[in-house]
Amino acid sequence: MSVTIDRDGEVAVVTVDNPPVNALGQALRQGLWDAVETLDSDPSVRAVVLICAGRTFIAGADVTEFGKPPVPPHLPDLVDRLEQATKPWVAAIHGSALGGGFEVAMGCRFRVALDSASVGLPEVTLGIVPGASGTVRTPRLAGVEAAVELVTTGRPVKAAKALSMGLVDAIVSGDLRAEAVAFARKTLVQPLPQPISARPVTSPDGAWWDDQRKAIARRARGEIAPLRALDCLRMAAEKPFAEAMAHERATFLELRASDQAAALRHIFFAERAAPKPAHLEAKPREIHSTAVIGGGTMGAGIAAALREAGLPVVLIERDAEAVERGLANLRSIFDGAVKRGKLTEAQARTRMEGVTAGSDYALLADTDLVIEAVFEDLSVKRAVFARLGQTCRADAILATNTSYLDPRLIAEGLPNPDRFIGLHFFSPANVMKLLEIVPTPTTAPGTLATGFALARQLGKIPVQAGICDGFIGNRILKRYRAEAETLVRDGTPIAAIDAAMRAYGFAMGPFEAQDLGGLDIAYLQREGARAAGQDVPETLGDILVRAGRKGQKTGGGWYGYAPGDRTPKPSDTTAGLLAGRIAAGPTLTAEEIASRLTSAMAAEGKAILAEGIALKPSDIDLVEVHGYGYPRWRGGPMFAAGG
Ligand code: T1G
């Protein structure tokens, strides 16, 4: 860690260097404090530029210090000290100025950002609120509305938007240091703006705040920090600076010690550890060309994810008609992104231009990576790999997107099986961040490393899974659903179970989710297992599917649905079909229901760890949070169970 000072005439340049992300640990806080003191007492210095070495401006307080007792100088005091400096400081921002980093920038009189930079206050994503004036100075800098959006969502904004919100004073490109020094020089010939803490703030009326609270509560689904952040922002808009600062600090310290913050820190660090598991030593293969076999929902989603990462894609389907359908699926993904403003028309066109489609496997003769995403049937998949084995280079990586079949059986007879691996994407594959990586006993370390490298290239969270029925995620899902059915058999109403899991933080309960996805997927899976001679007991879901109730797509499943309406309604038909299987039982509270189901997930997780199907508990938590909607602020089933 270093804080160095050099000069450009009457402008001093303070450079912070604390890899990897210039986090504001105690040493850096002290270094900056000393720099302010030094420069304040140097009459030859008339302005100061604060800039960072490395890939980013200060990315926040050092999260690894959160469990330790706070050591001075405390960040709020450092920000005040910067603001009281006798010379104007200009924060020169590149990469991400986040949390305490943006608060330090607000201690400076001006903020100049590189056009590729972003700024934000993501503290709520760590279960806390900004703790060094983020909720108090931001409304004074950019207005209450902008501050509420920035702080309660925790979403950073790009430089252009930051300028329009008033969060930065100028955007520059090219040589940030030179531009910032020039900007600093200009400030010397114009009146200085007031320090942010002294600027007025206008509070919207009570109704506006109430509307914000309702909207944030709906979005938060039990997460505390966003609503506490709103309280701090209102205090900042209605009370004097010092009073609001005291409130913010008290809230920050309270939430930092909370269970939700501990859970969110657990997920934060698990996400950062996931792409580089300790056992991965081999060098990954470089991937410059890819192909996807199958243009259905999963295939098109995977092709879109590969295109998002800038990789050229060959899309293979069995015949011309299916090829057109595959291209249409892909096109509709990009068109949807244009409609949502995520892509421009031109970007969508470029995405499609990078796709070659056909049914001739000869197109794959020189492809680096091929991902199979055809119908979930063993013989169909084996036929695909037989052709890939004849066509592709011996060192091409061949992957299957199977979610239930045994990858070893799919790869049976494949020449050079060391290049084969399971890459289990989640639907929609271009959106869902989770990627289960499933090596077989013959998968080479280099192939496994390539799977992880591909995840980084696609911005996915990779989790290595062993081979068993459903790998990690679907196996736990099966246990979760079975436990939910047991509660129904014991007399707990379906709607009460769904309500309990929504109250726990899930977007949907187990039965609503099945009705949305379709009960027949798991049913066919069970029937397949029964046909293979496995003893799979009849489930309540089987009874419904056999009665034609597959969910929303058939107008009814666990619930009933009015035509054109997706609102689940208790169904007499379902009650009638299941009547004989349901016994009267104790009425459980929502907490008891949630505890039963999440404990069952954790118990299955324990078994998965014991069998070596998952390498560590946090991997299971990442699977559940990024693949199955487990509330992030609960930390995942293993963390929630104290694992
Ligand atoms: N503290 C400590 N370590 C951090 C860190 C932080 N704030 N941010 C990142 N790291 C580590 C990370 O664990 C990893 O370590 C390495 O840096 C690279 O990270 C008072 C209290 C900046 C956008 O929430 O969003 O300020 O695994 O892989 O993809 O109000 O890191 O290599 O050992 O993510 O290039 C608010 C969190 C804190 C920002 C870079 N700040 N960081 O992304 O790299 S709370 C944040 C990020 C706060 C004040 C409050 C991202 C990044 P390792 P990486 P990246």
C-alpha cells in the first residue's frame, strides 16, 4: 500500500496504490489523512488531484476489515478532513469509484471521471448502508431522487449517467491524470463551489417518501438495508447535516453486525473465490470459436451468452427448418434486449452477424468448443457426440448441457474423452449467472480449467459438481419439492407453503414455481427413472399431471388459472384429486414451514458434500442463490444452517 505525492507545478498529485482494488483499509486511510495534512501546510500547492494506480479508483472500504474493531482515522472523519482541506481536491476517477471510494470523492471539491468509469454506493448489496456520508452528501450533491436511486438499489452508474445526475463534474478520455491536472488548474481561476456538506437539500413531500418505501419494500422481499438506507436519506433531506451523519453512522454500525450483512459478505467472497478454486492448476485452453448443437430455448440462450462475450458461434440444427427456428429463437433474445434498452439495434445486428447456422457438422471441423444442448434423451445426445467425435479436432472441447443425464453415459465411446465435460447452464442461459461444471473421471485438468475460464469469459459463476442425479442444484430442488409435498400430505395448505417461502425471501414458492415451469418436466424425469427400473414412489405431482394438470400451460396445476391470467387461485379440482392423500395435521407457522424446507435443502447439501459432489459449502450456497432464487441475504442454505 502506498500514497505518494508528486507535483505538476502548483498542482499536487496524490497517487493511491493498494492492489487489487485500492480498498480503504486502515493504512490507506492514514496515508490519505497524512497527505491532506502535508499539502495543507505547503503554501506552494494550490490544488490537489487524487488519482489511483491499478485497474480502479478506490472500490470502497476494505470489506475484510468488517469483522474487526474499527481503527482511526475513521472514514467519515477522513471525508470531512478532505472537505475541509484548504486547497481544492479533484478526484480523478477510473474503473469503479464505489462505496467509501465515492464518499472520498465527495470529500473532494470536484470529481472528474474517465468516460469508461462508473460510480456507485453498493453498500446495500452488502447488507449495510453507506457509512461515511453516502446517504447525507449524495442528496446534497445530486438531489434526493438521484440519491435514493443510487443508494437504495446499490447499482453503480456509468460516467455519462453520473454526469447527468450531477455526481461528477466532468467526463474526460485519454490521459486521466493530465486531464485532471488541467481541470484543477481551471478551478483556480473561478469561484469554488460550496463544500457538499454545506449545500442545501430539498425534501420531497411525505407521499413521495411513502411511495418510495412501498416500492423498495416490494423489491427488497425482506432485505433490511435498502429500507434503512431510505430512512437515512430522508433524515439527510429533513435534518441538519451533523444529525443525519450521526444517524447514518449508527445505522451503518448496527447493520454491519447484522446476520443479513454477514450472509451477503459470505456470498460476496464466495463469488470472488468461485472462478479460481484451489485445486485448479492446469492451464485453460484458449477459446476463439464456438458452436452450439440445438437451437431450442437452452441452445439459443447459450449461443446468445457466447455472442455476448464476443465469441463467434456456429449454430447446428438437424435440418433447414429447425435451423430457421433456432435463428428465430436467437433473434428474439436480442430483439428482447433491444426492447428493454439493453442493446441497440446495431449491437443486436452485430450479435446475429457473428452466428453461422446450418446442419452440416463439417462446419465444426476447426471449432475450439462445442456445446451440445439437444433434447434431454440419452440416445439423441449420444448420436450427437458420435458425430462430433468424427468431425471435430482431437483437442476441441466437447461439452454437454445435460441437466439430468449421466455425462459418462453420454460420452461413452467418444474418442479422446479427456476433452469432454458437462457445462450445465440455467434457463435463460444468457441471463442466469450460474454454470455447473461437471467433469467426468476422464476429463483432463486442462479441459476442466477451460470450463472455468469460459465461465469467466461469459461472466458466469462457476461451480464444480460431481456426477449424481441432478448434480448439485436439481438434486437439492428435488429434495425441496419432496419436503414441500410431505407438508401438503401432512395437511399444510399449498398456498400457505408458497406464502411462507415468499416471506422467507424467495420470489415464488415451490408450487407456484412448478406451475410456471410446468409439472411435466419433473414428471417425465420420474417416469424415465421408473422405466429404467428405479423405485420412484408416486408423488402428488404425478397425480396432477396424469389428470392433465401440468401448470399454467394447461390452465391449472397445483393452482387454477383464469384464461389469460397468471394469478394462482386455490383449485377445487386439485383439492379433489389429492383429497385421499392428505391427512389433517398441525397448523404450522410460516417460519416453521420455511425452516422445514430450508433445513431439508441444507441436509441434502450435507449429503452432497459428504459424497464429494460439491467441493465446499459455499459452492452449494452459490448454486442456490444464482440458480434457484434462494434469497441472497440469507446466504444460501448451508450458510443459513450455520454451515
Ligand atoms: N474490500 C476488500 N476486498 C475487495 C473489495 C473490498 N471493498 N472489493 C474487491 N475486493 C477484492 C476481491 O475479494 C478480490 O480478491 C479482488 O479484490 C478483486 O475483486 C463506509 C463501508 C471493484 C467492481 O461493495 O464490486 O465502502 O479474490 O474479483 O471483477 O460506505 O470487486 O482476488 O483475493 O471482484 O475487477 C463498497 C466491491 C464496500 C465494491 C472489481 N464497495 N467490489 O471487480 O474484481 S462497503 C463494494 C466490487 C463501503 C463505506 C462502506 C468489485 C470491483 P481476491 P473482483 P473485479
